[in-house]
Amino acid sequence: SLGFKSPEEAIGKQLSFKHDTEKFSIAGVSANFIANSMHQDTPPILWINVANTAQYRFFTIRLQPGSLSAAVEALRAEWKKLQPEAPFVYQFMDERIRQSYNTELQIQRAAQLATLVSLFIVFLGILCLISLSINLRNKEVGIRKVLGASFYNLLWLFSKEYYLLFMLAAAIAIPATYLLMNEWLQQYVLRTPVAVLSSYVLPAFILFLLLATLVAAIITRITKTTI
């Protein structure tokens, strides 16, 4: 923003604010960091020694690990000595960060609850549907078993229709959710790309294994009780 090509080039250069004749020397350049929330871009920031200006309102204090309450009380006592007329108001950084992403935290909790409920409903739905379908074809299972059908033949016979439904549902759901996630991420200046492996491939594979396991378990139970 100041026209320097590298951080090293800026070291030692002098700056002055608008309508201010006092000049400041650049002593160092910090690495990039997120000064605000990720909803907006991080502006350039100048750090100035508080001894050189009275234009400050907040102090950022890093506390050593240990008793936070004792450290806060020590700061309060010291503040009363230095500024007896000014109120001592403090806030922890993690609380400020949490407030910046309060909406996202609510969405996270709602999404986790909705995921658990939907998985439970899907599990019951698949279990009941497959059980009903195979039980209605109980005699067919017995006849095919007598005629020499193997367990894997029966597994493919009774599960292929569900695999087709599964692939159809995935073909609709995956592109739709991918587009929705990308659209939602556009409100952030700093954002992470959608992880296809952990967001789509892995969940689809787990559901596929769940479907195969349920079909295999039901067929195993029926073949043991069938002639």
C-alpha cells in the first residue's frame, strides 16, 4: 500500500501522517494476519509506540498461562493506581472472536444437530425399506438359495436397485450442495475452498458401506431361516 516492493525495502524509511510534520521511522514489518473478521479484507495497519501519541483507547495484554482471575485482579489494582477516575473494562480475545462469528457458530450447532437427526432418519428408512422388500421376497430367496445362488449373488440382486437410487440421490445432492456452499463462502473475503474429499467423497463412501452392510445383514438373517 505504501509502494515498497519488499518488507526489507521498507525498513528504515520514514513516514509522516497527513497534516503532521513529525516523521516516523519504520522499524519492522509484521507478517500478514487477520485483524478483523474474515467477512472483510484486512486493511494496512501502522503500529506506533504509545509514547509517541496519545491517540489510543485500548491496551492488548498477553497474560502468562495460569490463574486468569489473579492476573485480572492484579491488572485492576494497577489500573486503579494509574487511572483512578477511568473505569477498568476488559474483554478476552477469544470472546471477541466468538462474537465476530456468532452467526457461524449458531449455523454450526444447527448443522450438527440436523446432520445427526437426518442420519438417524436415513438409517431407519433404509433399514425398514430393505427389510420389507427382502421379507416380501422371502420365498424367492429360499428358491434361489436352493438352486445354488451364492451370498454375493443375492447381495447384488437385492441391493442393485438401492445402489441406483443412492447414485441418483448423490448426483442431485452433491452438485446442489457444492453450489450452495460456494455461494455461501462468497460473503467472506478470506475463505477456504470446499474440501471435496472430506465433504463429499468420504460421506458418500460411508453411506455406501452402510447400505451394503444393512443389505448383507438382512440377507444373512433371512438365508439362515430359509430352507
